[in-house]
Amino acid sequence: MTILRAFTWTGTLAVFIAGSFLLADGPESSSAAPAPARKAIVLAELFTSEGCSSCPPADEVLSRLVQQQPVTGVTVLGLSENVDYWNRLGWVDPFSSATFSKRQSEYAARVFRSSGVYTPQMVIDGSQEEVGSDAKGVYRKIAQAAQVPKAVVNVVADLPSATTALHIRVKVDVPPEIIVGEASDVVVAIAEDNLASDVRHGENGGKRLKHSGVVRRFLTVGTLMPHTRGWSGTTSVAVAPEWKSADLKVISFLQEQQSRRVVGAGWSNVTSQAAPQ
């Protein structure tokens, strides 16, 4: 585990996008048969770097979470958020962003009351942390987080042919047993699986590193106000040429602005749609 002193920052980590809003209730089932139990959905954010020698084992833990879903009764939504503060040590991580360094520092200051940040760090539902390479510890805390009631977040993501933009629809429903006592962000992350880098320099020089859930875009698309029970909206996100649509997932979650608690999360694969005739 590698530790660095945290840097302070101000402002809100969000890019607000104006979208069209549409409230819509899904159709009720006419079948008398009971619906299957819905798995709890837990968000796992890994703060990592290709420039950190302690991080590859944590990247493997995240990949197992995403690909194998090893925690019984839980759907884990994994995000690899590569920080940029390791880039000065000989290797510039191609997936790194100052956005994720700032986000990690916010967790340190507001949630974990720490003056330092470290990699690899796994943050679970915005409220618990674990060393990212400690698989047993990560699984245990994911199982604990799954016991907390969740808001329902439904996501639909389409990529019409002959276009370069994802069309994303998000609908949030907060059940009565959940209290949301502060303004909460509706966040969308575009994540890509099956990525790899041949690292030429730095602490991991000579290694080929594989990644799952690498965040390509991270944005806030709306705000749910205190004691509000629902939110619905749409947005579009430009797709970069190097992104592989078959490996993309769109993950959305509701996160309280101050406490950073993740109230609920959902996801969608990207569906390609034929252009209208």
C-alpha cells in the first residue's frame, strides 16, 4: 500500500448537463407469480494507478468483482478511477484524471477524516473503505453494504448507428423507508472493460496491465432535492473513437452531496440501434 499526503481542494466535483426530463412509470406485471428477489446493488470505486507497484493486485480484485460477481446475493458495480498524482514518477497512466484525484481527496476529507490518500483504495457505497488488494476485506464490506436499503436506479443506454453519442435515460425511485435528508447528485459514469496497457517505465515498467471498469467519462446529470422521492432525465455523451461499444457499461448512482453516501445505483449495457429508414 502506497501513501501520499492529500492535497486540499474546493468546489463540487460535478459537471452539470442540462437534459430533458420525463417521468414515466414502468408497466405492472399481470402475472400472479411472485417476482424473483432483486439482488442488492453495491458500488465499488477503486482508486488506482498504473504508476503504483501496489495497484495491479487491486486491479485484479476489481476485475473479479466485475466479471465473476463473487459476493452472493449482490450485484457489484465496479469503477476503476485512475488518479493522476503518480504520473510524475516515470509513467503517465493513459486512463488517469485529476477528477479522480480530487474525488479521492474529497472522500478522505469528508468521509474518512484523513489527511492522506493512498493507492490502491476501494471505496464501497461512498461510506466504507478497504485496501483494494485485500479481497476478503473488500468482499466483507460489500456484503455489509448490501444489507442497507437502496434506492432503485434504472438506466437505459442506446448508441444509434451513424452517431457518435450515447443516449442515456436515468430514472431514480426512492422508497419510503429510505431517508434522503440532503441534496443528492445523480451521477453517470461511462466505464469500459477489457482494457490493457504495456507499461514501459515507472514502478510497473515491463508489465502488461489489464483493467475492468475503467471510467471514461464521469458527470453529474441532475440533483434530487431533500425528501424528494423520484427523479428522471436524459442526457447524451459523446463517444470517443477508441472506445469499444461492446465493452462499455453505463453506471448511474445517487450520492448525497455532503455525506457522500451512495443511496442507490444501477447500470446498463450499451444497445446499438439501427438508424430509422
